[in-house]
Amino acid sequence: MAFKLPKGAADYFRLIKEQPGGVKFKYDFDIYYLCLMVGLAKRKLGDIDRIRPDHFTDSYPGPYADKLYLIAGLLVDAEMDRKKIESHNRDSIQNLILSLIDHEEPTKLSSNGFDFLNRYAAGGLDIISDNISRTRELEAFLVHYYNLLNSDAIA
């Protein structure tokens, strides 16, 4: 059970990462998180073959450690929406949570939960790369990212 970057993520963000003296990503998880948030917000599951086979971390790095419940909640919400589970259907919600969450794990994610998060990150990268041109400047990327994330036009 581990976090895996979508295929093509390193290449897409390479210009930003290699920009000398510019604002850069501190963790590979920064890239993963950007992709994941778009995938979850837009309810876009990527294909399994769009995920790199090697993992880059099996835990939340420092600044993300306190976001584990938020990320787990966003995953449950996205899956409820994707599976058309209504909020009054407690049994279905409980079964979904049990399939995605493992309170014994430090990440609070089950193997299934990791699989779905990684697929949502892959879907997010697909949306990002289809809608935002590659750039060297993180600041410029983030303006476009914000607009993409808040756009109703992309689903």
C-alpha cells in the first residue's frame, strides 16, 4: 500500500521542478496532491495503466500528515458520488468506508483506498495536462490550476 505518481506527472511538472531559483515543489507528494485534488473534485478516475508501478512514499510527508482525514473524507465523498450512494443509505456508506479506510494503518487507507486515490491522481493529471500548458513558473501554473479546479466546464 503506497502512493504512486501518475505516469507522465514527473515529465509534466519537470519544467517547474528544474527552474533555477524559482519556487519549487519540496515533495513529490506536492505534485501528487495537485493531481489528486483535481481528480477528486472532477470525479475523474484514471486507468490503472496510467499509474507508475513504483511508489514514491507510503506515508503522508510532514505538511500533509494532518490532512489524512480530509483526504480520506474526500475519497469517500467522491466514491459515494461515483457509485450514486445517497447520504441516507447508511449500510452502503458503511460498506464503502470499510472498503476504503483502515484505521489500523498510519495513512488510514486500505489497499483499496490507495488504489482509488492513485487512480484519482491519474485522472487529475489527465485533466491538468489537457487543460493547462506546461510552464516553468509555479505561480503561473497555480493561477491556471485554481481556475481549472473552480471551473464547472471540466468534468
